[in-house]
Amino acid sequence: MSPDSNLLSEDSISQAVEKALAEIKQAKNLEDLKNARLNHAGEKSPVALANREIGSLDGAAKAEAGKRIGEARNIIKNALEIRTTELQSERQDSILVSERVDVTQVLANGSTSSLLIGSRHPLTTIAEQISDVFIAMGYEVAEGPEAEAEWFNFDSLNISEDHPSRSSSDTFYVESLDSGVVLRTQTSPVQMRTMLERKPPIYVIAPGKVFRTDELDATHTPVFHQVEGLAVDKNLTMANLKGTLDHLARTMFGEDIETRFRPSYFPFTEPSAELDLKCFVCKGESKKIKNCKTCRGEGWIEWGGCGMVNPNVLETAGIDSKKYSGFAFGMGLERTLMFKYGVTDMHDLVEADLRFTKQFGLGI
Ligand code: DAH
């Protein structure tokens, strides 16, 4: 018997199968198994080499050897398949363990998430704080559109057609000057909308965005926020207005804040006043602290406008001005925030820089 035909012997085939099964069984991972497959089922494996010898046999010997090798190859193939499935599922299990994410784990920053946590914009917070002060006094929150009819923004509020604030150098007109639609320059149009929708007694507070054609600088921004207040009832007087605004000032700036009314003019209120706050920085002692930058030596800073609703405005809304009186006020939220927190640059309020807004946290 030639050494090659020896490859086909029962012994050498069963030895080759045994060796193959042992190596397959010992394979610890898919890489090992790949080697076992090459060694025992590859082109140069003993069974493949033996297979090549079959051609040199004849007759019954050929058939017998063919059967033996076929069986051997099947055994090896099945063993490889079974081990592959086992190792694949082992690998899957270990991936599940090694890549497990503990979603409840608390990170070094004290949070359970590695995502950046944002914060509310302080203007949103302050608008809600002011609204809450009024809701507690029985007011309702009212809203109006930002693209507003010129009539609501100006005419209905007794603002004459030739009033300088109506010019396109102060007001954004939507599409064209004669479109009749402006980006509201104040929240005061919400007064008229409310009076047309509701019957007195009316107590509303209306925070919102307003627009004027100002360039962005340290103290101006073309888009800013105001809060408007309106009360219409029987027997309302300037004293009610002053008491209400003093209450707001104390909640916003502390119990010892001082306020004053300074005579002023607004077409929609008569009489009208500016509401001033005693300067926080020099405490009104500007003569002692020369050149106080905050109040420019005035001792007082202007917070907002107010007054008794002009009877013309009440009548435009169909409210009997002999039976009812009203007071109204409006102040800038950016200004309020700047006073409250000593913010000195408007850019900080419009740039949405998280380093700025995060200082105010998630306050509500
Ligand atoms: N709308 C005024 C402004 O933008 C502020 C204002 C003044 C509102 C007097 C009022 C008011 O309701 O009565 O300057």
C-alpha cells in the first residue's frame, strides 16, 4: 500500500475526524474555529487530501473509500456548524454584558445624563413671575398677535395718524407702508383686543414680544419684551394703580424698594405717568456718589409707563366711560431683568449663550 493510499485507510480517516472534533471542541472563539476549519475542512486538510486519492482506487474500494470520506466530511461539517452557533451566541452574550449601559448611573456632575442640560431663558422666567404676581390678584393672562393691525397698535389707542412713532424709521411695517399691518411696537394693543372681547370688570396682564427699528447695542434691541396690564372696573383710581405697581415693584425688587410717579404723556392714558424706581446703585444719593452711571445723577430710574385709560379709548372699545374707569401700565422685561440682576449688556439677553442663561438655572 502506497503512503498516499494510506490516507484513505479507515484508521487515518477516523484519526483525522477525531483530531478535527477535538480541535473544534477546544476552539474558544470564532478565530480559533476559523483555524480549525482551515485545518480540518480546508483544501489541505487530511480529509481533502484523502479525497484526492479516491480517483486512484478502483471498483468497490473506490465506492467504500468515497463513502467513508463523505461521512467523515459530514461529521466535521456538522461539528463546525454546531460550534459556530455556540460561539456566536457566546460572543453575543459577552457583548451584551460588556456593552451594557446603566441608565440609572449617576455621573460625576450629579446628573444621570451626559447630555448638556439647558436652562430657561431668564426673560421667560421673569415674564412668568410677573404674571404670577397678577394671577394671585385675580388677573388673567391675555395675548395678542405679534403681526398686528395698525389700527390696534396705534389708532384704537388714540395715537394720531401723524404721530412720529408710526413712521417707518420707528416701526416695522409688514410688506408695505400701506399694508395696514405692523410688527407691534408695544403690548398695548392687547388692551383694546381684550376690551373688545370681554365685558368689565376686566383685569388682564399681557406679556409678549414687541418690535422697533432699533439697532442692537448695549441698551437696545429690535426685538424686546414688554408686559402690559389693564384693569377696567367701577371706581378705579390712580391710587389703585399706584398700589398695584408698588406691590409688583416690591415682589420684583424687595420690600424696601421705593417708587414714584412722574407726570408724563401717553395718548391712551389720561393722566399719564412714568413709574420710577429709586436707583439701586446710589440709593437716590447721587449727589453724594457723583456721576452714578445707573441713574446718571437723577437718583431715580424709569421702569415703565402708566396712567388712567383715556375715556376715548374706553369709548372706542364700546365701554361707557361714565360708568367705568380703567388703569393701564406697560414696562420692558429686558429693563426689569437688567435692574433685578445687574445685567449691563443687552447682547447677553439676545445671544442665547448658555454660560449666561445657566446662571439663572431652571427657576420658575
Ligand atoms: N406702551 C407704552 C410704551 O411702549 C408703555 C405704556 C405706557 C403702556 C402707558 C401703558 C400705559 O399701558 O398706560 O412705551
